[in-house]
Amino acid sequence: MSNSRIISNPSYFPALNMGIVYRNSLKKILKSPLPYVILGVTILADAFAYFLWPYVTNMGNISIYYESDTWVVLTMQISFSIFALIGATIGETNAISNEKIYILSKPIKRGTFLCGKCLSTLTVAFLFAMPTILILIGIAVYELLAHQQNIFDITQADNPYAIFGSFIAILIFSSFISTIWKYQTRGGIWIITCFGILLTYVVLYPMLANVWESDFTVIARFWWLFLPIPICILLTCFGTALGSYIFIKSEIES
């Protein structure tokens, strides 16, 4: 087989095809108004969880809130749910059913196409999640420098590895699931599903483990922060594999 034939057929270069899909998808997402709406919702939720609620409950002294051993519960409830909403909304924006025609018009494998779509969703989801991450890091740095208080106190199970690991796992889960399954279902379903799964977790776990109680254990708090990682990884692996298989094997009408 001649080199000219290989170069003239991009299907021999999956990474090149994936890059094309990735760049085109990024442009489409960033031109859509819906992701910016969810970004605004995220900023409002961050303002409430990280500033307004601490200010109100501690009579103007936000530091008291973050120096307590219960700050992580409310902020993580809101952040976990919002991160699921970010990934799912961007994924549904990115995946449009009539885009399947693109596969018929280009020498591209369906798996390569899906991979490019998922990665572009995840990229924007991380970008839109950065305000929350930076706010939390900024608060931690301020408390450490101004009050010598480490809000990521591992001895109290406020584990930064579990917190930020859960953020990443939730973003991957909601981004991949919503992008892949949007091609099989109507719009909005996976926004509700991803958000609902995380909302169920953040409501039920504190109730079952008595996280709100003043004497809740360090072990209970650790699992509160850590469990989204294995849960989201398992759901992502299963949902991505099944959704990709259905997409690859399905008939595509032009």
C-alpha cells in the first residue's frame, strides 16, 4: 500500500480524525448559550455555598465556618450536584443526533468520533468547574495564611485528595454518560439523570450516616467524600461501554 494512499485517507489516522471532531465540538459548545447559563448557575451556587451561607450562619465571620468541623457537608452537597449538572449540560449540548450524518460523510470510525466528542465535553466541563475549584483553593490558602487553620485537615477526614478526586470523577461521569447516551435518547434526560444520581447521594448519605450530627465519626466523613469516586468510575465504565456499543452497532440514517 502506497504512502500517498494512506495520507489521502484520514481513516488511517484515528488521532487526526479525533482531533478534528474535538476541535469542531469545542467550537460548537462555546458558541451555544446553554453552557454559559449553567456557568452562571455555578457561580451563583458557589457564592451561596462558599460565602453567603457561611456569612449568614456565622454572623459575618466566614472564617468561623471554615474552622469548624462541619463546613465540608453543605459545600460538598452543592458542589457535587453542580459538577454533575455542568458535565451533563455540556454533554447534551455537544451531542446532537443529526450529527451522525458526519460519520457517513467522513472516513471516520464511530468509536473515534465518540471519543472526540467525550473529550471535548470533558474539556469544557473542567473549564467551567474551575471557578469552584479555585474558590475552594483560595479559601484554603487564606485560612492557612491568615489564621493558621488547615481546612483540609486529614485527621478530621477533610481529605483534599478525596474532595478533588470526587470532583474529577463526577465531571468524567456526567460528561461521558450524557454525551454518549444523548445519541440514543431525547434531550434533557441525561441532565436530569446525572444530576438526580448525585442529588440522591448527597441527600441520602448524610441522613444515613448522621453526618449532620455533632458526633459523626471521622470514618463516616471520609466515606462521604470518597464514595463518589468509585461510584462514578463504575457508572462511567458501565454506561460508556454499553452506550458506545449501542451507538457503534446502531443503524445510522442519512
